[in-house]
Amino acid sequence: GAGVSQSPSNKVTEKGKDVELRCDPISGHTALYWYRQSLGQGLEFLIYFQGNSAPDKSGLPSDRFSAERTGGSVSTLTIQRTQQEDSAVYLCASSLAHSGREQFFGPGTRLTVL
Amino acid sequence: QKEVEQDPGPLSVPEGAIVSLNCTYSNSAFQYFMWYRQYSRKGPELLMYTYSSGNKEDGRFTAQVDKSSKYISLFIRDSQPSDSATYLCAMSPYALNFGKGTSLLVTP
């Protein structure tokens, strides 16, 4: 079956602009996670959604970052007033349940803020 | 101090060698342990998943967890040039905590 898909694959934007990144999880997966991968920083957790529960936003670095998940499926990560330090690869993962195990990753969106 | 520590390498080995990759962690709440492989400009790919202390084998790959020492390992037998990638350890109760990854190069 289809894996996790993300779009766009690459995004170049100017400092101060807003961007939206999309994630389409594996069908039937109830848990969805966003991570950020920066050079030299490794992968850091941003936010996760489990079913209809309130999302865990504890990893979001600032209030410029927000995410929503509509209908328990597709998710959008929004970064407002982008800064150069937001440049990174944004990865989405999904799993069958809120257990943290066996998370399957998408290919990522490479964001460059000029 | 990060909750998960992983030597970034790079690690270079000849084809056919046994590779040992390791991570240490500090959080006793971690229950699930995973190893991911990531090729350049690709998303991480799940290699191994373990829940308890002990060994788990899958083909050329063996994952080892020692909860008493808070230490996990991934062994790759008969390494191939196609194994050249970055290997990330990850662990959780829910959202994954990643090591920074070890860059592995297997030379023909």
C-alpha cells in the first residue's frame, strides 16, 4: 500500500512569509507525528496527533508554528513569519496507535528560508 | 545532556565487516527501541523495533537492548556497500527521541 506522502518536496521562501506543509499518512493510521531535522541537530519532535484527542504540542519551538489534522487523516504544518533558522527538513510519520512504536516516515519537505 | 546519545561517526568499514552501532539513553521511561536507516535526502526507514531487553535478529541485522545499562546496539553482519547510510536510534514511550545518527560508509 501507499506510504506516508508529503508535499511539497522542496519549498523555498523569503523570510517573513508563511508556509504550509502537508502530510498524508498511511490509511488507517490513527497517530501522526511531525519532526524537524536540521543539520547537526538530528531529528526533533514537534507535535503529534492521536485520533480525536487534543494534540501534544510540547515540541513546537515557538507560537509561529501550528498544525492541524482534518478528519483524522491529512495534516498541515504551518509556519508563520518564517525565519532563516526555520530552514530544515520537516518529516511526518504515522503509526497504527499512540504507542510510539513502528512509526513510518514520509520523504520530508526541505524548507529553505532566504 | 540529551536523553539519547549516539556517536555521529563517520564510521568506515570494508565490505563484509561486522558493524556495531550504539546508543545510550538516560530516561528510564523509554520502552520501545528502534533503529532507522536514512539515505541522503530520504526519510528515515524503520529497520528494527524492539520492546524488551534482549536480542532480536532480522537477516543480517541484530538489535540488542540492555535496559539495566540503558544501552542499545545494532549489529550488521556481512556489511554491503548498499548499507552505507546514516543510522538513527530512536526510543519512546510515544513520540520518538532520536540520536543524532551515525554515518556509515561500507567500502567495496
